Amino acid sequence: MRADRPAAPRRPRHPQAVGRQPGNTGSNVNTSARGEREACYTSLMLRPRLLVDSLHQVSAELLRDLGVRGVLVDLDDTLLPSGADTLDASVAAWLGGLRPAGFPVAILSNGERERVATLAARFGCRSLALSGKPFAPAFRRALRLLGTRPSETAMIGDQLFTDVLGANMAGLVSILVRPLSPGKLPHTRMLRHLERMILRGGDRGGPVHR
């Protein structure tokens, strides 16, 4: 009797995240796992579309491959270390290169208004401070600022529970960057530990990204 042929693999419902493509810089641009049977209100919402070690890995080519037309970026520990007021020259060059490449950009931060506005003006960006991430109104206001739709907007940040969670719930492309410092506030440092556990898979289940 002839053995049955194995069933053809099912096509995933979600498109594969763009990972290592020609022209993407860096060796640690990782795609996210997207379990087909996992409920949307579980850890899926804490899975970044991409995990990168540096902002410099988020090239204009990578953003275009992701279908991105506008960029939201967190401030503290994403663009500069928490509490700092000087932007590294290479980060300033990355930020300054987004608009000429065709990407409107705005800072979306939970930080204090005066500081965020001052730094954003120095960087040549629009901004929203005390935004209330991860809740939806923060992202709706930011999208109006950029004039882009959720699916064509990237949120780049260093925290799972504000930047990634909020972006995923709002339908944005979430990009998690390694934080530039352990965090200024005690609760931030505590959450950093929890984030590392989640990104490793913790004591339950598998890793959040592969």
C-alpha cells in the first residue's frame, strides 16, 4: 500500500517579519515568532515585530521593506540614555536622515513635557510628551501628527510594556531596541528584569522572538 503523502504546510496568517535582508545593517535583526493558535491577548502582544541591538540597524531600506511610511520613536534609553540631554552624533545623524529619506518622524514619550519638547526641538522633531503609552489615545494622537495609518507606521522603543505593547495593540509595526541604560527609576530597573525574562521565554513557554 502506498504511503500517504504528507500534508502541505499551511501558510502563516501573518507575513514573515523582515529579518536579515540585503542592505540591512547589523547581524542581530531578529524576526518575531507569531504562533497561529495563540490568543491575541496573551504574550503575542509583547512580541516585537523586530528586535535590534542598535537604532543604526533600522535602515531606510528595512523600513521600506516593512511597508513603513512614518516613524515614531521613544526618547529615553532609545535615542539617548535616560536623564541625558546630549544626543550621540551617530544617533543624531540617524535621526536626521529619516526625513530626507521620506519618513516623517515624531518622538512619542511618557516623559515630562518641557524636557521632551526642548530635546525634540533640538533634534528637529515633532513630539508628544506625557503621552500615556501603552494606551491607544497616545498612538492615535501620534498617528494624526504624522498623517500615517497604523500599519504603515513603526514604533521604535526600548520597553516591552509601553512601546511594544502599545504599538501592537494599536496595529503599528513594533521595533524593540536594546536600552541605552539600566533605567533611571526603580520601577524601570525592575521591569527591565521582567523584560529580559520574557524575551528569554521566562519559566513558561518559548522565547518571544526567534
